Amino acid sequence: MFKRFFGLAILLLVASCSTVFAQKLKYNGFSGTARSYFDSFTSGTTFRAEFDVDGDVNGNSEAQYDWWLQAYSTTNFNVVECKVTFDDRSKASPHISIEVLGMPEDQYAMANLYIYIAVVRSSSYGNQCEILSVHLTNRIRIYYSLKPGVECWADGQVVEKDSFIFKTDPPGYESDVDIDEDSRIASAGMGGESHEKVYFTFRGQRLRDNYATITVIENSWQLDIAGAKIDRNILKAMDAIENAGKIADRCKSVTDKIQKSSLLKKAKVEFNINPYFTANIGTKKDCCNGLPVFFFNANVHLGSEFTLGAHFPCPNFPPLHFDFGIQGALDMTLVDANITSNVNGVNCDYDVFAPMSLDLGLYVGASLDPLEGLVTVGVKGIGGVHWDFLYYATNNSWESKEPDLYLKLDVEANYLVGHAHWQWNVLD
């Protein structure tokens, strides 16, 4: 009975020791993690790398190791000499030093060097051999993704590095990646929504084939879905109303005197001035806090427009007219309210609007007037200069903006008691 008990105790002790021993050793992967390094070789043709093997970090003294350089191979490299040294070839995790001579100086040549280091381990698992590979390249590749919550940029917004998540191949060089200076300002290009390229730099050098494609949205258009416009023609029809009639008479007397000018008649040039009052509800698209957002806009304007130019019918189709000349406007905003929801916890309502603006430009276009003034549809290409005087509601302050050059396509439909308007900024 005692012998059986003693034998069982011995077996349990051996099993316990074997378990402890096995816990300290991995069955495989004791050669460590494969390594990858980048070097542009611009400072010379010698490359050095040092690292500690991360295989059997907790190796057992009963296991034996033997490390050596097995082989190395190149692609597109010149003939090189590779030296690999170990602080102790019999250690589980030795410190390895690599020195490579004869590397090419051309940093744009696609070249790779693969170094293979072998190790034999003798342990309770028997004799095992593994290979540790070290990859050296003078070609860096950058992979990117947008951070969560970043899907777009507003036109003119600064493109920050922090909006991206970078990965490099070889890995570990993400801190050397930056945004190229020429790509730091988001541009909607032709206006509306566009997809623009953002180029990256690596250690200050622009990469020729690494770039991101981002979505840029310009808050530059408005589709009016409801509105009313009172202009000079409407006021003429309201002569029966005393107050409106007085305003109409004053406007009409000024414009009639100018329009009857003999100088303008000789030049076959028309002059029109139209005071107006507009109330509109429309929808816009913008990029707010990194996300696309649609919002409704309500605005009320009071102002006056003028045109000085030629307006002549098409000989073969009189309802079609051609236009060119000079146009200008003085506009005062009485109400400008945007209705949106919060995006990522940030309210996208805009606290700034232009209470007053001045405009002067050249235009060329065509209009269709099938019902003799009751309904007109026109298309214009307009280029000119625009001044805005801005008001900031948050701090009750004013700002005079610098004159802004523009080129835009304008489409407008006017009818008896309203209008529809669409505008596309080609250059802003």
C-alpha cells in the first residue's frame, strides 16, 4: 500500500515539474516576431539595426539554443555584404545586431533585402528549428482611414492630420507621415460636393502615389422651395393702394427718366433698377463637424438690383432673348435663420450672416419669356466682385470682409407672385 502511494506521489511531482517547464516554453514561435525596417539610404550606403528577440523571453535553463545567420537575398539591390552578430548565441532571447554594406543611394528604387536568421532549440519538445526573418526596404507605403465621425470637409476648411488614422508598411513610422502643404485646404473645386485628393508627405518628402480622396461640400447653393418677391412690376399693379402707389411712383419716376435717356437709346442699351422685398424658405447642404448635413434656411431680404446692358430677341424665336451687360445689387438681410439638428453633439446653426452686401459684375445669358412678363426663365453666367458686411450674433460684432471675386451660373424663374432660384459657384 505504501509503495503504491509513494509511486503516485512521484508521478504527480514529475507531472507538476513538466507542467511548470511547459508553461515557460512555447511549442513554437520561439524565434520571435518577424521584423521590418525602412531606410531611405540618403545619408549613406550602410544600414544598421539592433533588436532583442521576443521569442522565449522566459526561456528555461534546461533548454539549449543555437543562433546563426542562415541566408539573405535581395531584389533590385546591388551586391551587398550582410553581417549579423549575437551578444550570446546560446541565449533564449539574444540581442542581435545587423550591418549591411553596399546599399543603393536611390531612395525611389523599389528594393528589398530579406535576412533569415536560424535558431535550433533543444528542449523537452526535442530538437526544433525556426527561422526569424528581417525585411529591409527603401520603399514606404502609407495606408489610411478616416477617424469615426469624419466623413467630409467644408470648402476652405483646414485638413488636419488628426482626422486620419495612418498605418505604414513597414509598420512603426506613422509619426513621420504628414499632410502635404498644397493639400491642407479643402477645396470644393467646381462647387457643390466634390471628391478631392489630399497628398501625404513622409519625413517632409511628398509621396508620388500615396494620397487620400476626401469629400468636400461647399455651402454655396440654395434651392428655394417657397417664396415671394415684390419688385417694381408688382408695385405698378398696386397703384390703387395709396402707400404702395407712392413708393411705386418714386421708383418708377427714377427708372423712367433713366430709361428715356437719349444717350442710352442711341447706344441701344437698357437700364433697369428693381427694388425688391423677398421672403424665402429653402434647403442647403453643408459639412458640419465632419458630417454632411442638410438644413432648412429662412431669410428675408430688402434691396435693389440694377442692370445696364443689351436685351434683344432671337430673330427666329422672339420669346427667346439674349442678354449681356453690367449688373449690381445692394442687399440688406432682415432675417436669416437656419434650422438644423445637432451633429456629433455640435449645433450646426450658423451664428453669422450678412446684413448688408454690395455686388458689381458682368453677365451674359439668355432668357425665355413665353407669356410676356408673367413667367420668365433665364440662365446667366456672371463674373464680378462681391463685398459682405458680416454680423456675428454670438458676440454682437461686425466685420467688413475683403472684396471677393466670383464666377457663377445663375438660373432663375420669375412668375407673378414668386420666384425659384438656383445658383452654382464655379469660382468663389
